[in-house]
Amino acid sequence: MLKALRCPSNTSSLVAETDMVLKKLSMLNSVRLIWTSGHSDMAANETADQLAKQAVHLDFVGPKPSIVTTSMTV
């Protein structure tokens, strides 16, 4: 996702929505995105990664995901 956010042009509505929400959030808050290695050489994480990759090919069931933002007023 971090690489997608850096790209000047994208076709993903999820990336565009994420970018918009991050910009709004950063107007009143300090925002830092940090990359961390996620699934390297840990058995449970490798299993989670495999299951997530399989889930990508399944039909979505449930309400549409949404991004919830909050703002702090000082």
C-alpha cells in the first residue's frame, strides 16, 4: 500500500480513498506511515498470509467496508 500511495497515478479506488483520508487526517494530526516486514519466517504469519491470498479470490460477503475517521478538537 505504501508504494501505491507514492505512485503519482493509480487506478485503485481503495488507494485513492486511503490517500484522501490520510490527507484529511494529517490536517489536524501528525501522521507517519512506517513499513514493517509482515509475514517473514514465522509459521503463524505465513499461514495467515496464505489464507489472505486465498481469500482475495472469494466473493465478498457482508457490508461494504468503510474507513472511519475521527478528529480531535483542541
